[in-house]
Amino acid sequence: MKNLHGKFIAASLLLTSIFLSPLQTHAESRGTVLHEYRIGIMAHDTDINLWGAAPSEQGIDFNGELIFTPEWEVLGGIARPNLGMSINSAGDTSYIYSGGLLEWDGGSGWFFDAGVGLSMNDRKGKDLGSNLLLRLALEVGHDIYQCHRVSLIMDHISNANTADPNPGIDNIGLRYGYLF
């Protein structure tokens, strides 16, 4: 299992580095690195139970995320690299994350996002089997005025069964976004 865990980490780091590598060139051509920032508040370790996780941590998470300008058309949407963090108010698991975000335009100001990447947690709270975890996110939102938007997000972190135990954490919340 440890060999599988190492291969998972190596493959994830390679994919993340490939995804982020065009940042410098693209930023120079557009004059900006950021596409959007999002901030929000999330209920921490909820009982939405999409992956069978048992909630045992407390508090709320304060979340911040940067979405960068390099973009690629993928599966009818636009993929962009992201970097973020969730800080838990009760001293339980907090984490930083990086990866990619795929956004689809739903028309009439609606948007739908799916995110995937790696997260690194502070090993506080419940045993997640590893401090390097997979992060998955789903988000639906609406543009409210010019460059302002609001959204509902659900995110999940776990070790994807590469270590034991694998309880995972599911968060759900609201975010505000500002487009550059």
C-alpha cells in the first residue's frame, strides 16, 4: 500500500506541475496572473455523507482561493489552475490546496465548477491517514453584478484509499468571488 501511496503522490505532483507550468508565460502575455479570487465560509466536516465519511470535527472553515489566468478549453468548459486554503475555527483540520478548476458557463449568469487537486493538512483533528490528500470540489454559482459572483461549494478531502484510515472530510458553504 505504501508503494501505491508514493505513486499516487508522484503522479499528482507531476500533473499539478504540468498544469501550473504555463503560469509565467501566460501572465507575461496578459499582464495579470489572477483571473478571480473567492472567499467564503463553510460548515466543516458535515454529514452530507457523499463518500461515507463520519463527521467528528467541529467549527467552521474560512476559505480563500486564487484562480489563475492560464486557461484551456476542456470538455466544453474552461480549465484554470487554483491555489487555496481552509482554516478551521475550532482548531481541527485546516489545509492548503492546489490543482485545477474546470468551469462551465450555464447561461444567464450561472456557472458550474468541478475542482481536483492535492491538499496538505496540519494533522490536527481526526486521523486522515496522511497529511497529503486528494481534494475534490463541486460549486454552482451566479454572477450578481459585473465582476461579482456568489456560489455554493461542496469540497471533500481524503487520501483516496491510499492509506488507512480514510475517513475524509466533507465541507459545504457559501463563497463570494471577484473576477479581474
